[in-house]
Amino acid sequence: MIIDVLKGILVSSGFASLSWQNAVMILVSFVFLYLAIAKKFEPLLLVPIAFGMLLANMPETGLMADPAGLIYPEQAVEGAHWYNDGVLMLIYAGVKSSIFPCLIFMGIGAMTDFGPLLANPISLLLGAAAQLGIYVAFVIAIALGKIPWIGFTPSDAASIAIIGGADGPTAILVASKLAPDLLGPIALAAYSYMALIPLIQPPIMKALTTEKERKVEMKQLREVTKTEKIIFPIAVFVIVSLLLPDAAPLIGFLMLGNLFKECGVTDRLSDTAQNSLCNIVTIMLGTTVGATAAGDKFLQPTTLAIVALGLVAFAFSTAGGLLLGKLLYLVTGGKVNPLIGSAGVSAVPMAARVSQTEGRKYNSSNFLLMHAMGPNVAGVIGSAIAAGFLLLMFGD
């Protein structure tokens, strides 16, 4: 009798349904947790992503079930209601609808100081150059589309390419509009590579710059007036939105958050956007993005190709910023440290911190952080503009 009971428990447990795909993704989640906790690789992103991945790969839990067909109509069960969906699937609706990405952008805007960009407008060029990976990945994805078992469409290629901007919210917005079926792996790749910047960028930085270039000290930036900081977010939103209406959601929330910070009369709103709201949304977005990596869906040729292309895009974006930095080093007679070019990817402020860390390794008196923040925030604007362009070209 006892043996029969134990057998019944085992058969109905998750162990009986655990597939090798689930096991692989569980191991991947453990690796991510190790990198986040032991190595401190952007733990605010990587911990919720890794644990979301772990949650989604526990068999028979139903955390990402969608019987109501809210997100995946093909899974709809007759008579099911929205509240029958798994809890993670309900939260994931905020990702799918682009609510979370826009709120994250508002928080980023409230935390961002555009002063370094205004003090050194040449940073705009570095931010633009660091979008190179978007276009390289787009071309490669179009070529891969000719392979039958991959078959990316131009819209798919555009959605995958935006990973090169190193901007999770932007990648989610573009994918939700152009390639909703690929949203999960694209979002996961974008956020994972953002979190792994301290691991990915330094080898590229070292390979493309000389020791002499890495030692360059840059002079202190000029002080930017309060009036400039107030006018900038308003002017950028108006100009970009008129040129590329599809970029308005991201640019609008980014600049609204920044205006909260700079105008001087909305300190409470700025504090909420920077801290409470941004932290809450980060938890929900990171966990549900990780939860899209269920083994049976994730370990597919198409998905693995997306992850590989995301890494290629990210590497070329880093290289694009560095190469323009090297050009500016030559043009200015050695006044620009090329390392700040790698911060042109829009992962704020992670990429700028990596530039600072690498610069200090070769010159202990070097302080590149504020100089790197210029290209870094320019990259945020650049990736949003690139997203608007892709939506304009490939959207309905």
C-alpha cells in the first residue's frame, strides 16, 4: 500500500514530467544566478531573469499557462477566463502590451543626467556609431531567412537586430509590433546581454584599442545650465516624434522621466519613477522575460539563432563605438579616449561603468565615467530612433 502511494506521488510529481530541455534551462538559470550573486553581473536584472527561467521550467506548475488565450490564442481552452491563466502569464501581459517597457524608460529618464551629452555634443556621434550592430545583425538575419529551418522574415530580422542596441525595453516594443511570436527569446537575449556587459565588452575593448589609447585622460566637462537641461527633453521629444511617430512611446516616457528630474518642481514624482516604480516594474518584467525561456520552446534552432545573432549584434555595436572613438582620438590629437565609445550602447549606466573600470586598469588616475555617460545616454536616444525607423519601414 505504501509503495503504491509513493508511486502515485512520484507519477503525479514534476519529476515524472521533467524533460531534458527543462533540465538544461534549469542549469542555465543556475549559471545566471551564480553570475549575478557571486560575480555581481548586474544582479538587479539577472536575478529576476534567472529565477523566472527557473520558475518556467518547473513542470506541471502552470505558471505560464494561457488557457484563456490572452497571449497565445492557439492555447485557448473553451470556457476558460483570464483569471485561469498562470500568474506569470498574467504579469507577462504587461510586457506584451509594452506597458512595462515604457514605464522602465520613464524610470531610466528620471535616473539619467543628460548633462554630459549636452556638455560634449560629439557624444551623439559615438551613440550613433554604437548602433552598428543593429544593421549588421539585420543583414545577417535576412541572409539566414533563406534557410528553411530558420526562415526569418524581414520583420523578424528587424526585431532581432534591435538587440544590438543593448536596450531591453526597445527590443520588447519592436518585437511586440513586428514579430510577436519571437518576443520571448528576443527579450531574453536583450536583457541577458545587457546584464553580461562586464563579461562581453572588455575583451572587445582590449582587442580594438592600444594601451596608449586606453591611458588617455580627458579634461573636465563644462557645467551645463539648468535651462539647457529642462529644454533638452522637451525639444528631443518634439523633434523625434515629428520625424518618427513610432518612436514616440519610448522617447516620450524617457523624456517625461527626465523632465521630472530636471524641472525642479516634481521631486516626488522623480523619486517614485527612479525608485519604487522602476524597481517594481523591473521585478515583474525581468521575472516574466526569464519565464519565456521554457525548455521545450526555447531550445529550438530559430531561438538559438536569435541568441547567437543577438551576441553578434552586441559585439558589432560595441566595436562601432570603439572604432569611431579611435577616429576621434586621431582627429583631436589624442584628446578622446576611445574606451568611451563602447558606452554608446544604450545599457545605462552599465556600459559607462565598464568604460570607467577598463580605463582605470591602465591609468589609475583616469576618470572616464562622466565622459562615457555622454555616449551612453546618446545610445538610449539612438536605439529608440533606430526602433522608430524599423517600425516605420516594416510595421503595418
